[in-house]
Amino acid sequence: MAAYPIRPFRLHLALALIASVAIPASAAESPYFEELPLVLSATRLPQPRHEVPGAVTVIDRELIAATGYRDLARVLRLVPGMQIGQERGHAQWVTYHGLSSDYPTEMQVLIDGRSVINGSAFGGIDWTGLPLTLDEIDRIEVVRGTNASSFGANAFLGVINIITRHSVEDPGLRVDLRAGDDRIRDATFTWSGGGDPLTLRVNAATQRDEGFDGLHDTRRTDTFSLRGDLQIDAQDSLLLRVASNSGARGEGYAGSVFNNNGTRHSRNHSHNIHLQWQHNDSANAEWLLNYYRNHERVRDEWFAGAPMFPAVPLDRNRDSVRDSVGIQRRSAPARDLQLVWGLEAQRDDVDAPFLYFGDNPDPQYLYRGSGNVEWRALEDVTLNLGGAVERYSGGKTHLSPRAFANWQAAPGHTLRAGYSRGLRQNNVFARYADIRAIDPASGQVLVRPYLPNPDLEQTRVGAREVGYLGRFETWNTTLDVRVFEEDIHDFVVRVPRPDPVPAPLLSSFLGSTRYENLDSAVRLRGIEYELSTRPRPGTELRVAHAILDRNSSHPGIEDRSAPYSAAVSWLQDWGGGWRSMISVMRMGPLAGGDGYVPRYRFVARPYTTGDANITYTTTVAGHTVQWGLTAQNIGPRHQEFADRSQQAASGSNDPVNEVCPVAYLSLSIALERGKHP
């Protein structure tokens, strides 16, 4: 049993009390309650937030700009339940409720509906390598809770949908510059323009920094993207987005054991193309046809060394390609009925000879059908029924259903309850990895740290939840509460295995492992909420808080989820062009980390850190100019995420990769009269 128990009865009682006191009689007369935004990512249907089957956090463009952040992953720390850590300046570990492996795949991550999870190698998301600039983002919708019924496997515990801005917005040229600690040197150039029927947006950005103090983690990244929107006629339109990201990064640690993770520079390249045709029959009916290709190329190689074996070649080189085609239909066959369905076919290829001992896995295929029906059964009751049917190469056909009910108990106050199931697609590395370090002089196998397990089962989850969404006229306040219980079966862990025959020469120092399914369930129960309030004009306060009870019979699993996390933010418009945002974040103890060391358990200590950003906007020669000063990781240095091998060699009381404070200045110039950065 976890050390931070939560009694479900008390949680449900607390939720009932919140709902009972939060329904003022005058709510129906306030125009505030009519300003509910539409959410697209929960069911693929446009729905007001109070009718969405689940909890959704929306981060808009204004909030992203207010943070002053350079990295997308840091923005997600403002979302309740997100557990995020940095192993080094450019390496982000992004999860919802923790638990994840070295390369998290528990949340589906989309850019304009295109999945960016790399399912063909290690899996997960290379957040630094995403071919996307923060300036392109219109909003981010984070569905907190299993959403496999709409987006299939990897929407295992939720969805992060990044929606980019239409190219018709903010025509003109804009320049953004940053400089600061750790030799931060960033530049972004954005141009948009054109007219009927074609508009274009071009983004070009470069990021440079030296990373955290004492670590070999420099970053050199160049990003380019082009978005074109063609309005063919009143009903038909085309969207084309082409993007690339390339650069070099410092990797490894000086003095790692046998130089198994030695210092070096990796070279990373990612490219994608996304083409979408949209046909609108009416305001409530449309067809969507999508094709996309993601291509990632990584060159990461070095030499390990041991007595008598001074130069053993190692690498993580890989090329991976994903092609996907899909069709979607949305309609409203009756006044109280909305329907959406879709079909998708996907192919993943990987070329990584060292990771698979020269025998690359066969192409992996996915076929998926999904659908959702929204039925307004009563004036104040909405039902959502949906599901996805999927089949993967060599796997079984799986069904991921969802059933939800939303009851608007009073204007501005909604109760919801539902059940959903989902699964996580195992990446090919977990099933087919076969790494062998070979002495080039003798040809002997020295170590074989990964063994394949092609029979690995997909992890499954069943989730029950109740929730409350309230909007209060007092202080212009919104409160969203989620109480949940998630039962996870066939959870995948890396475990030691008997040495293969013949045994590698150095197996007594480093034995073999493989990925296997747990034989017992992992249960997560908890409560999370987000609060946004505007007590007076120009002031906004935001709170995101989550508490988790983790239960597993397997040693160490509970430590892989932090028992609590929180973020409190204060946004202020001071007038006269001055604005600021201050955030304080708290994270509980977390055993997230890279690598595997038998019988070694390391848990990063709880920490509190702060970020601040202040901007001043004015007009110079008819152009809008904005100055900014941003500080991150304010407070003592702390550790968020560990390389287990390096940490074990150093000792648990000597953190090897502490996060350090950083500050930088920014300048934005909109070279279009009257435009605001």
C-alpha cells in the first residue's frame, strides 16, 4: 500500500459537498455562463466543455505567451496530474500520473490530429525534436483520462492535442529574440500572408544553449515549418503542413561506468508532412481525409571501454518512418444527436541494426475504426457512447469502449460520470530489442543487456471516474474536479533474466534483461482539480493540484508515480503595457529515470520551484515591440529525473544531474502596424 492513502468515500463526499454548495440561484441570469468554449479532442466532436465526457484542460495562446517559456513540455506542468521531469537541459520526461518507462507512451500526442509518438523504435516523444515552434500554437487541449475510444492505443491515460493557428491570422512579419544564462541564444522568424484563396505561414527558429551546469547537455536546434490553407470553394478546403527539425545535442556523463553512457554529441533530424482535405456539407456535417508521414533519423554513437576491452562500439542509431491515412465523417442525423466515425491505417518501419542485432523488425501495421454518439437524452442530460476497434501486426483485435453521462444540475454546474477502457501499443523495441556489445578484436559478446520478448502483451486499463465542472459568477471562477480509479493490467516492466547460452563474457557485471508483463494489477486512485479565478480586472489566479494513491504488489512500482503535484500561477495585467506571470510548482517524490540497475531503487526527493515572467509592450515607429525577462527554476537546485546507472555509481545522496536556475531576456517585434506580439 502506498504511503499516501486516499479513502474513496471521503473523495466522493468531498465532491458532493463541492457540488451542493456551488449552485447559486442567480447563476442562470449571468451572461458569464454562456461563454463556454468548444472542445474538439475528447470525442472528435465540437462540444462545449460542460458536455465533454471527461476532464479537459485548455491552454490557449495567451497563457503560453504569458509563461515566457522556451519549451513546450514545460507548459504542461500547469496541467493537473501531469508529472514531468528533466534529466538534462534538452531531455524532457512527460507523463500523466507517472508510472512510465524511459520513453513514455501513456498519452497520445497530436499536432492538428497527427500522432507524433514514435512507435517504431524506443517509442515516446522527442519533445526537443518536435518540428514545431510555440508561436505556431493556437491552443493545447489535454484530455485527462483514458481516451482510447476516440484516438486508439496510446491514448491510454489521455490525449495532448496541439492545435496550430490558421495561416490567415496575424499577417505580416514577426521577429523574436532571446539571450541569457547558459549561453541561451534563440531566434524565431514568422511570416504569414496571402489572400483568397491561399494563405501561408512560415516559421523558422533556432535554439542554442549550454544546458545545466556541470552536465554535458548542449543544444543546437533548427526548426522550419510551412503551413498553407487553400479555400477551394465554399465547402472544400485543403491544409498542408510541412516541417523539419534538426540539430546536435550533448549526451552522456563523464566518468560513467565502463563509459557505457559516455559523453558525445548526437545528431537528430525529424521531418513530417501532413495533408488534410475538409468538406463541409453544413455547419453540423463534414468529411475529413488525412495523410501524414513522420520520419526521424538519429545518429548517436560512442565507444565503451573496460580492462582488456578498450574500444567497444555502441550506438543508438535509428531511422524510423510512419505513414498514416485516415477518413472521418461527422454528422447530426437528428436534432438531439451527433455522430462521428473514422477509419485509419498506419505503417511503421524502423532501421536500427545495433538495437536489433542486425535483424530489423518487420513493418508494423495498425488498422483502427472508431466512433462516438452524443445523445441529448434530456434538456440537461447528455450521453456519450463510443469505442475503437484496433488490430496490430501479430496481435489480437481489441475493443476500447467508453460510456459517459453529463448532467447539468443547474446553469453553469455539471456533474459527470463514466467508464472507459483502453490499451497501450507496445513499441517494437520492447518486443524485439536484442542489443549485444561485441569486442571488435576477438568478436566475443561482452554483454547482452536486452533480450527480445515477442509475446509481450499490450497493457490494458479500465477507468472509472466522476467529476464536476462549475462556473461561478463570483470572481469569474471556473472549477473542474476529477475523482478517478484506474486499474492497469499487464503493466510492462524491465526485469532481469537468466543469461543466454553461451553467456556473455562480462555477464557477471551486467546481466541480461527483457520487458515483461506484471502478473498483478496496478491501481491508481485519486482526485485532481483545476481552478481559474479572476477576482478583479487584470488579475487571474490558476491552481492545478493532484493527489494519487498508488497500489501494486510489485516492488518499486508505486514509487514511479508521485503521490502529489501542484502548480499555482498568478497572472497580472498592471496597465501601461506591463504584464507578469509567476508560477510555483511542487512535485512529490518520484522514481522516474533512465536505464536499469538490478536491485537499485532511487527516488528523487520532493521539490518546490518557481518561474516568473514580466513583459512590457509598447509601440515604436508604428510597430509593436515587447520586452521580456524570464526566470525559471527559481530556488535551490534540485533533481527531477535520474540516470540510474550514473546515480548508482555516485550514491543516492549525491545527485548527478541537478536542475539549475536560468534567466533570459526576450525581444519581440511585430513588423506590421498595430500588431501585438
